Amino acid sequence: MSTQLRSLETRARILAAAVDQFIRFGYEAASVDQICAAAGVSKGAFYHHFPSKQALFLALLENWIQDLEASFETIRDEVDWVPKRFERIAEVLCHVFEQAAGRAPLYLEFWYQATKDLTAWNASFGPYQRFHSIFAEWIEEGIRQGSLKPVDANLAAVTLVSLGVGLVLQVALKQEGIEWGRIPQGAMDLLLEGLLASPDPLK
Amino acid sequence: MSTQLRSLETRARILAAAVDQFIRFGYEAASVDQICAAAGVSKGAFYHHFPSKQALFLALLENWIQDLEASFETIRDEVDWVPKRFERIAEVLCHVFEQAAGRAPLYLEFWYQATKDLTAWNASFGPYQRFHSIFAEWIEEGIRQGSLKPVDANLAAVTLVSLGVGLVLQVALKQEGIEWGRIPQGAMDLLLEGLLASPDPLK
């Protein structure tokens, strides 16, 4: 294995161990020592990759967000018809949900930490504004191509992001008695129903 | 003033001072001493009303939820046409928003505390299930009265609650560049658009 590859692999192992430790003990309570032990790396190796526990936390957030943004870009490149794009987004949300289940304490602690620190704040909440911009752009594109009604694109984008945030939070909280698997598609369909230019332009 | 009235007034003063202290210092950092000083009550009076800081926190949550549930009941009693009820809900959300702005750290800390404690958890997240049931019932009523499409009432209720939770969270986080005042009505209109049985049964 090349040095560079080994370095990437070490980094990935630290990140995976950190998620596990954060979920089990909470961000505040988890220590760099524990994370190193769980990842099987030395403290020297840890600090080579991450100057602090907070830097690690920010890297985790950034990873999650970049994955999401990358899948949005793929969807935009592959699909022209905007309502179809949003259907694909609902599929992506399903995967986010699978990861999110049971992670509520971690998310809420991250967000709470973020309210106390401007860097973490920007890392945690900046992305929602980027997602908002992407969706607003798509909706305007949909209006131009005639697939969506001439709605207020900003408002529709806020509605979409809010719905997504609310769904993820509720899934993370493991609300019982609700079968979450099919919810994102269903919710997106309900919202699209109100946005589509004609009764059924998808067919 | 009667003893009972004075007692209620003291309780209300403690609750108001607690919100203020929690917002300024956070739940964990705020002390009973500070809250007593801010409310102008003795520690004896405090503990007469609330056995602990956590009991105070639960009472705050319960107050907020009861206010919301009371307004839902009023709406149900006053309005028969279900789509109109949801329009009224959007108006109520606007008031919630006014209160929520800038309170993100407090909400997130409360929710985070709730993940560590079953009693707080039930107080914080039980209500979403109650709201879900209320909305699902209303949607079924709307389907019966012919004002709503024969959608999956459970799914539509999840969508509504998620949208509400997501909107409140985003407002609480004071996302910039978005004028939140008119958002709840607009978002509700978008969603209703997909739920209404005929193009415009409200008129």
C-alpha cells in the first residue's frame, strides 16, 4: 500500500471510529484517547490528521454534506425533467434515513455544539443555504421548461428543505408506529402534486 | 391578591425568568440561584413550585405544547372545512415563529437533554405523535367531507408535522436572507395544493 493510500485509510478509520464513539458516548464525553484506541491508531497519527476533536467533528459534517451535494450534482447531470430530479432526491433521502435512524442524540448534540461556535455553526447550517440555492435554481429551471407551475421558487425551495430537515430529524428520533421507509417518496409526491404544471406530466 | 392567585403569579414569574436565563446562558449553565434572582423569588418559593431545574424545564415544554394543542382544538371547533383548518394552522405557526426566532440554542439544548433522559424525551417528543394523530384524523375527515383527495392520511400527517418541525427549526436558527414572516402560509398553500380535492374548493 502506498503511503498516501495508507494515510487515507487511517483517516477513514479514525472517522468511522469517531462516529461510533460519538454515538455511544456523545460528542462531549468521547475522548481522543478512546477514538484512537477504537481506530487502532496512535495519538500521533490522530493529530497528524486532525488538530483537535472539533476538527474531526467538522470533517465528519463536511463529509456528510459533500456526499449529499455530490449526489445532487449527479442527479442534475443525469436528469433534465425537474420533477424527476425531485423524485430522485426522495430516493437519496431514503439512504440518509437509513443512516440517520437512532442518531438523534448525536445530531442534536452536534447542532447544539454548533450554536456555541461560529466555525461549527457555519459547517452545520451553511449547507442548508446551499441546498436551498440548488433547489431554488432547479425550480426556476422547472418553471422555464414547463414542468412546474410558476410558483415562488424561493418559497418552494424553503418548503422542500424544511420538509427534508423535519423528516430527517423525526427519523433520527425514531418516532415509533411509523414505517419510515416509504415516507420520503410519499411526502415528495404530495408536495410535487402541488407544484406540477399539469395533472401528471411525469407519465 | 388571593394566596392562590399570588402562587400562580409566582410560578409564571419563575417560568418567564427561566426562559430568559436559559436563552442567555443555556440550560446546563443557568442555575436555580440565577433564576430565583431574576424572578425576584426566594429559593423556598422556587422549590415549592418546582422540585428541580429539570421539573421547571419540563413545565416549560408542557406549557408550549398545551398552548399549541389548545389552539388546534379551537380551530377544530370553529372550522368545519378541513383545508381552512390547515390554513389557520399556518397562521398559528407564524406566532410560533415569532417566539422561536433566535431560540435555536435553547431548543437544541432542550432536545439534546431530552435524548439523555426518558422523562424529558417523552415530554419533548410525545407531542409530535399527538399532533400527528390530530392531523391524520382531520385529513380523514377532509376526505370524508370531500374537501381533500383520498390520500394516505398517515403519510400526509407525517408530511405536515415534518414540514412544521423543519420550518420551526430553520426559523429558530435564523437562516439569513429569507423573509420568514410569510413562509408558513406559503408552504402550507403549496402542500394543500396537492391535497385539495378540486382545483380551488376554498373559494
